[in-house]
Amino acid sequence: MSEFQKSLIRYMYVALVLGVIIASWAVFHPVAPAQPAAAGPAGYGQPSRGVTATGSCIVRTKPELVEVTFGVRQSSRTARAAKDYVKNTCAKIINALKGQGVAAKDIQTQHFHLVSRWDSGTGWHVTKWNAEEALKVRIRDVEHVAELIDAAVKSGANRVGQLEYSAKDLNKIRAQGRAKAAAVARKKAQELAASLGGKLGKLVACNERYPEDREWYGGYYGYSDGYSANRSYAMNAQASMSDSSPAPEPGAEELTIQPGELVNTVVVTATYELE
């Protein structure tokens, strides 16, 4: 027998042994068959196998609370003069509001700023200081908002922020709207399924949202430009540069505030299986 024939026989023997080993391993380690992907609720990466509908409800209520921000801003040649003016004026505003029935717990200091102003023409020396303090006030007597604003302005407030109305029990109001919106969503889903010759199955997903909700960015809030709409409340620019600026004098006009209605919208989206 030649050397070539001997080598060929050895290779065939090795291949036979490897084949037996692989076959034995397959018998004792069967490969599980691939399972189909589980169907999840619509909107979570799975194809929709149901019907989705949206319902909304608007609940209108009378405002029960209102929040307004009062600010005092002053520019002076020294930091102490600017700070003292703002401090003393805010104290007058707080006393005036308490005298009108506002509780201490409903008055909160939002921020205090003291910033230097530089002038390059004088060798980068500080030329003046700007001080500002803001008070956020919760008013529970909505009908007398105008009187409280007038009292704050008479006491020296030269910035007035946006009025924000709210209700005492917002969760209860939203619960009423949520129930009605959910009923609307289900009825629409039933009608849609029936129009396609189907029938609603079990609920597989739902969510709610409130379009009126607004984001709060880092504690910032909107200021109106003092009482710029009413010139009699505007501060005299020249006087505001002095160290002892007088408080702005209110005009004879009466401020009119209309509370109106609070609009609370609840939107419910629901997905049902389709039978």
C-alpha cells in the first residue's frame, strides 16, 4: 500500500470520528425552534392589531385662586443704597398686602438680584448698582385682585407679573373630565370598529394629557413693563437714578380685573383589540 493511500485512510478515519462526535452533541443539545415575537400594545414598537381612538372633554370652572408677582427694581450709585431701597420698599408692599388680608404664608420671595454696572470709559469702574426683588403672592379672594394690585403699586412696586388663575382642587376637576373623555374615546372606538365590520376586544393601552399645562423653565416668569399700559404708574427715569427715589404715585384710574373662567381640557387616547 502506497504512502498516499495510507494518508487518505487516516484522514477518512479522523473525519468519521468528528462526524460521530457532532451527531452525538446534536442529539443531547437540541436547538429550540424560533418563537414568534409577542404582540404588545400599539405604540410600543409593535404593529397595531387593534383600534385606537381619542376623546376629549373641557371642564369650565370659576377661578378660586390667583397668583401675581410684584417686583421692585432700583438703580443707585452704591450697592447699599440700591439694596436698602429695594428692601424697604418690599417691606412696605408686604405690610400693605397683609393689611388687605393676605396671609404671610401666601407671600414668597421669588428672587433677589444685585448687579454692578461697569463703564469702560472710566477705566472699567463701577458706575452704578442695579437691585431687584420679586414677591410671588397668592390671592385667595379673586374678586379683590385689583385692590391688592393697587395697594402694592401704591407701596412702591414698579414691576407687576402675569396673573395666573387656578382652582383649589384641580385633581377633582380633571377626574370629572377624564371620565367623560374616556367614555367618548370608547364610543368612538366602538363606532370605528363597527364601521369596519369588527368588534372591540379588551383594552390594551391608554394615556391622558392636559393641553393647558405649561412648562416651568428654571424659575423664570414673565414681567410686564411695570404699569407701562398706564402711564400714571410709570416711574420717572431720572428719579430712579438717585439714591432716594420716591415710590411711584398711582393715577386716578381704577384698575379692572376680569377673572373669567378656567378652561381645563382632558384628552384620553385608548387602544383596544379588534375582534
